[in-house]
Amino acid sequence: MLVLIGFVPVLLFSVAALMPSADAAAVFGLLPEVPSTWVSTSHAWLRAHRIAWAPHPGLLYALPGLALMWLGAWVVGRTHPVLDADQARRDDARRRLQQYGMERIEPTLE
């Protein structure tokens, strides 16, 4: 779920970056407005450190979205072995149920 939530701002920023500027402004209009003091402060900091590239304010939403996607993928990667072990335990219990017939009830299937 976190991967999908983080994908939305990344997708909006990516689509808007590939569009002409007039259409991109409409796409960026879907995102909340970034305060102008934040933008001017970041541009001043970049100029003071002699960095010629100034990122678009939409990147402010895309980077946390990307981090959220990474977090979601990490959580899924950590829980996948646990889910596999639980599924193997259930499959084993079903196999034993067929071996023993109906006279024995497996505690894992109750």
C-alpha cells in the first residue's frame, strides 16, 4: 500500500516533466502550493553554494513519494519470508489431513 501511495506524487512529477510547460502547469496544479518563501530560500541557498541547477517545487512532493515507495518495498521484502513460512505450515497441515483421513483434526486448521 505504501508503494502505491508513494507512486502518485512520483507519477505526477514524472508526467509533468515530460509535458510542455503549459500542460505541466495544469498537472502541477493538482499538488498543493509550495510557499514562495521556501522556493526563494532554496534558490538563494543554491546560488550561494554555486549550484546552477534549481529543482522544480514539484520535486518536493516526488522525493518523499519515492522514499515512501522504498519504505513500502522494504516492508514487503521483510514480511515475505514470514508469509511464505506460514503458507508452508498450512500446506503441510493440509497434506497431513489427507494422510490421516478425517479421524484426526490438525490443530493448525481449526
